[in-house]
Amino acid sequence: MSELLATFSYTLETTLPVFAMVFLGIGLRRLDWIDQNFISTASALVFKATLPTLVFLAIIKADLSTTLSASMLLFYLAATLGSFFAVWLWATRRVPRDDRGVYVQGAFRGNCGIVGLALAASLYGDYGLSAGGLLLGLIIISYNILSVVVLLAYQPNKHMNFSNTARDIVHNPLIIAVVVAIPFAALQITLPKWVMTSGDYFASLTLPLALLCIGGTVSLKSMRSDNGPALGSATWKMITLPVACTLAAWLAGFEGRELGLMFLFFASPTAAASFVMVKALGGNDRMAANIIALTTLMASVTVTIGVFVLRSTGLG
């Protein structure tokens, strides 16, 4: 019993700091200490500069022989595709046609770049950051392509140029950071100590700023007023898919840090980028926002329970 309590205490120490920052963001926004201008500016800084720096430094410090796992990358891609088509099949039978694209995207597209990476760093340290950074490269490409496909399928009067989407992926700062960092890590190129120290200072801004911004964008009022299909999508995202995909990964032979890392990414709440894409195509952006809010709040419970189960059973 004491061992279980110790494991639960360790789990809370791992997950609570991450979600505490999200709830702090909610509180600061309600107090008007941060506003939409702050959130927009800080989010842009994180996406364009501090997060790529964090990923780059994590990868160049890593031993690719232990962090670069082709089997994990392939399994995550297969699980993403399986999740995508499973939710889409369900949506064709249970969700009004106009909302299906938003429903599906909300159910499979996780916020791995911020919440997933923050949890991975909290639980697995440098390994979580470096292996998570490599996994992010795959996630960015697959999530963007699949989101375009399903949203366009239910917005017949809208068109999104696939060449522009491909260009956006190639120019994505996180993709660039991963691509540039891999040769540094493979060739064991070292940067001057002052550069590494300055980079660490800069990168350390990433997770606090990003988590505060996530909290600042959550609208509790909107979530209370309309949670029909949004709740169903959130349940897929935070309960059904993380359980199914993590169980499948365990049955496929994954364990330890790899299984834990994949669970954290599977269980990440819906990405804020999903709202931006829905709004650009003229879809139900209110529903998209509600899914993000619901999954963000649910994550504080579901992720904590999941990490506790993995740690107490010795699987992750």
C-alpha cells in the first residue's frame, strides 16, 4: 500500500506542475492580467523561436542510438492512422454531417508539441525531450495532412491548396529544428558552452509561456453553453484512443520509456491549431474551441490516472 501511495505521489509531482500552469493561465485571463494580445504574441514567440530552440538543444544533446527508434515512429504513425479512420467511421453514423470534420480532427489531433512535450520532460527528462522532439517531426506532418483531408471532405465549397499545406509543413519551425539538429547529434558536433547556456535560458521560456497561453484560451462559458458533439469528440481524445493505442503498443512489445512517451502523446489534449484550421475553412469553430477546452480540463485527470497506472504496473 505504501508503495502505491509513493507511486501516486510521484505521479502527482510529475503531472500537476504542468496542469497547474494551464489553470494559472485560466485564472490570469479571468483577472485580465493577460489578454488576447499577450496570448497571440507569446504563442508566436513559442512557435517560431523558443520551442524550436528547446527541441534543437534536446536532440543535439541526445544519443540517437537510444532516442531514435524507427519502430516507435512507425507504430505511432500506424496508431494515428488507425485512430483517424476509426473516429471518422464512428462520426459518419453518429455526428451531423456538417460537424464531422471538426469532430474527427478534435478527436485525433493532440497538442503533443506543448502539453505532450512538457509531460515527457517532466517524467523522462532529457530522453523525453529528445525522443519527443523526433516524434514531433512525424506528428506535425501526419496531423496536418489528415486534418486537411477530413475538413475538406465536409466543406465542399472550401478549398485548401495541398501545395501550400506542404510548403507550410516544410517551413514549420519545429520541422526545421528537427532536421537541423539530427546531423549535429549524429556527428556529435558540440557548440560553445556560452551558446548552449544562452540557448537553455531562451528555451526555458517555452513551457511556462505555452501552458499559460493554453489556459488563457480556454473559454469555460462557451464550453458550458454547448457541449453536444464536442463532449463525444473529447471522450474519444482523452479516454478511448489513449487506452486503445497504449494497450496496442504494449501488446506490440513496447514498454518502459517508449510506452510511457507514446501514452503521453496519445493522451495530450486537442491541439489549439485545430481551431485555426477549422476557422480558416469556415467550419464550426465554436465546436472546435469547446473540444479544446474540454480536453484540456479532462487531461489533468485522465493523464494523471494513466501515468499512475503505467508507473504502478512497471510498464512506463
